[in-house]
Amino acid sequence: MNSRARRLTIPLTGLLMVAGAIGATGGGASAATPPDVVTSTASETPAEATSFWSPERMRKATDATGDVDLSVKGGKASPAAGPDGKPGSVPPIGQEGGKSSKSKQVNLPNTVGRVFFTLPKSNPMDPKSWKYCSGSSVQGKYRNVVATSAHCVYDVKTNQFYDNWVFIPSYWDGDQVWNGKNPYGIYAAKWFNAHDDFVVKEDYDFDYAFVNVHSGFKVTWEKDSSGKWKPVFKNVGRLGDNVGGQGFAWNQKLKQKVFSFGYPAGPHPDGDKPYTGRTMKWCYGTTGAMPAAPRYNIQEHVGFKCAFTAGASGGPWLLKYKNSSRTGYLNGVNSVAWDTDKNDRYDRISSPYFNSDTYKVYKVAANRWTK
């Protein structure tokens, strides 16, 4: 990287842009939850959150971008990112036993989808409150975990978790979700699990979250006798039973080949808008340490070349991705978009380095039961 100023975009939606077996714990906020893991309960019931997202609201949901210029002296990679203990991993669930395909085409993972939510302390009926990110199903004891960015679950401006939070795996355009065509269902949040350093300190080195979701619904929208649209629900069971779940890896080498998936939609700084957010996109590259960004407390991010824009936030970075099974190991999430050569075009994305702190938050979610 050169020494000129970099534009850093935090794609904060609407605001900025095992090695061992998983042990069983009870349902709610367990007494064993580490003090630096923040857990919050969703405000709505599954039916309330799911029915909130009518076809119109889903189609009008946006992910806005706000830019901030930030100078990085010398442009050198920060030496802070790296393992803080032994490497570990949890295998994926699903079709992971298949052989890798020799096809040059990338089979998109069923686990990845769009996250929808409304802003806290706002009028939920105001379209400006309807926002979205990306996310992915990840392995857990109860098959109910969605991995995403912390800024896709928590609003640092109001210091509150988002409302009406749902996850739709394999999302494809708004029409798929209408009339019962959402192939694997809609899954509403029950528990949000994030690191205290993000919630309290707004430290983007901890910009990751793991959400426990309820069993899903397929929704059909039908008109009643008065002509109003009403949702009709059909329970489809647990997320992991329907789409599987990506594995999880931490304390891995900085230099890794990864796929990133997500639903970018926002514009580049120059105003160009190459993505619509209606379909899943992917990037592939080799990760490396990124420069520090003191304004957001970033010292331990890794990144690679990718032109994703806002909307891709929270999408997974997958190691050892297999085309045949569509599974790999979650080792990052889309967090920050960078314009490293100052040409008003995003050219890199970065993620917090997944270390023992990340595993600590993941482990809480992986052992948390929901109905």
C-alpha cells in the first residue's frame, strides 16, 4: 500500500457502511457465559419479526454507506494481527463428505443469505428504518447459529441491538420470499452474542457476532376478505437441518486463500453502483494483514482484494471451500471496505482476525438452545 490517505468505509448498515467437542449448556444466558461476551434477547417473537417483513418492506430495505477519510502513515500492515493461542476448528455440517468438484464455476453456498432488521429508537413504519446485511449459517450444537458482523446486530449510535431481525438463507431477489417461495424459510433472532469490546468500546477488531435463531417459517402472503395482505406461516424446523452450517476456524495463519460471499448493493465512493443486492456475489483471494485504523480502533484486521460494497457486510469468509458440498470453515466476516489507492473505488475488504476471543463468543452461541 502507498502512503497516501485511504478512504475507509465501515459499511454499517444505514449508518457507516474445535479442536474439541462442543459441550452442552442450557437455553438462555448461561451462568458460564464469559464476562466479555454480551448476550441480548431479541425484542420480538418469531411471528412478530417474520410477519413484519412484508414483501414491500423487504424490497425497499436499503444499506446506506457513509465515507470517512483516514490517513495511514506509511501504509504498512499492522503487526498486531495474528494467533494468540493454538489453532482450532469445528467441522461443517451438511454435505461435507462429498468430493470437491473440478468445475471452474463456484457453487454458491445454501448457508449464506440476507439479514433484515429495523433501526432501534426509530419508527419501524418509516422505510428509512428498513435495513439489511449478509450472514451465514454456521455449525452449532443446536443447529441454530447465524454468523455476521457485529455492526449488523448492534447500533453504536443508540447503543442498542437492532429490532425485527431475521435471516433468509439462499435469498434470491425479493420475489423468492413472496408466496412461499423462500426455499429454506425465514429465521428470526432469539439471542444476539457479541464481544464486549465492540458493544462498549466500538472496537472494530471485534466486529463479529453470532445470532441464535428460532426454528424457521415459510411464509405465504394472501389477501383476506378486505383485500389486505396477511402472512400464513408454515414451520420448517431448524436452520442447520435445512441448509447445514459452515465450519469455524480460529488462530489460523494470516496468509490464507478464502472465498467471501455476500449481497453487495451500495455504491462506490464515485457513485457507481455495480450491484443490486438481489443476488449473492463472491470474491476470492489471499488474505494478509491490513494497516491500522485508529479512529475505529482497528489494529488486527486482515484483508484481500475485492470490490464489494455496502450490503455485503456480515457475509462469510470461508477457508477450504468445497464446491461439491458448498461448505468450508468460517474464518472471517465482511467488515470494512477500503479504497487503498484513493481512486474512489473500493478495492479491498477486511475482517477482524479470528482469534481466541472470537472463538469465545462463537462457543457461547454454539451451545445456546432455542425453541
